[in-house]
Amino acid sequence: MAASRSPSERAGPGAAVLFDFGGTLDADGVAWKERVRRLFAHEGVAPEPGEFDAAFYAADDGLTGHVPDTLSFAETVGRLVAGVAAGLGLRDPAIPTRVAARFAGESLAHLGGQRPLLGRLARRYRLGIVSNFYGNLATVCTEAGIAPHFAVLVDSARVGYLKPDPRIFHEALDALEVVPAHAVFVGDSLPRDMGGARGIGMPHIWLTPGTSAGAAPCCPGDRVVHVLGALEALLL
């Protein structure tokens, strides 16, 4: 009689699909920093790239692990954008208020538009999210109406690891009882998402805007999509 196999070994090829959150599920490959930069520019605020980056990263770091797990998406974005505005020395509170409202509205609308695709994927695969987030990822996904499609949500502020650390990916894979080779990771960041998945031997699909067509993926032969909906042809 053959020895029984563990759940991980029983999982067939293509058993799971893991996603990044920000820039992937809520936008077609455009990172939060770039989106916030564009919205400030729309308001006539266009600092030097280095100055903006410093303000954004300081605000981003200030939120990580320091927000209640019940904080809404709009409040999360509001705090982030307010922090960026403070770092840039803006004195008109109306500007960050408009930027945050537009960012949150666009993100939630985009997330809502992904629900049919996620539903179809969830009928074939076990789905998960692995995100460098602030500690309230579960609340945000519930608010956006996408949480029911995911079997696991891994928030870096909750587990204590940031992508591309292999441990954050294994948190999701272990919960799903899937080995890396039997999953695929979808994300927009080459170093964090693609590099992290590559580091543990997990296949990966790079989501990058159409404006970056021709940019080199992290590995020869990697699959590249420019809108999340293109996963339909690849995975279903």
C-alpha cells in the first residue's frame, strides 16, 4: 500500500492563485505612490521626485502597524495622503482631502469591477492575498466586497514579514496547503512580488501598465499582463 501524501503533496498543479493588493487588485499595475503623485499633480502640486518620494515613504511607514484593524479604506487613504501633504509642507487641507477622496473612490470602483473575475477564479483555484499593508487588510477587503473570494489574507503588519521575505509567502501557502510550484503569484512589483515569488520557486505573472510595454520581466519567459482581466485567458 502506498504511503499517504500530505495535503500539500495532494494539491494539483495550479491549485492556488495569490495576489498582491495595492497596485494589483485595486489598479491595473499602477503603484500607490505613482497614483498619489499623479493626483497631487492634478491639483497643481508637483514637487521634485526625491522630495515626493521621501514624503510618501515617511507617511507610508508611519501608518504600518499603527492603525486599528477596523480602519476603513477611505480613512486609511486619508491618513496616508494627509501624511504626504504634511511632508510636502502643504497648508491647504482641501487638496489632500480631494486627493484622498478621488484615490479611494477610484480604488473601490476598480475592486468592485474585479469581483466577477475573482468569483470565476475562486471556482477553480484557492485564492489568497499577500500584501505589504498596514494591519487592516481584512477590513479593507470586506469593505470592497472581495473578501469572500479569498481563503487567506496575509497582511505584513500582522505577520511581521514584508515581501520579498519568503516567510510571508509561505504564510499563505501553508494556510492553503499548497506548495510553491502548485501556485502562481500575481503582482505589480518586480522586486517585491516577482522577486519574492521567484525566490521560493513559485510561478508568477507580472501585472504592469500598458505604458510600460517592452519592460523586461524578472525572469525569461515570464507571463506579463497589462490589465487584471487578461488573467482570464491565462488561468481559466
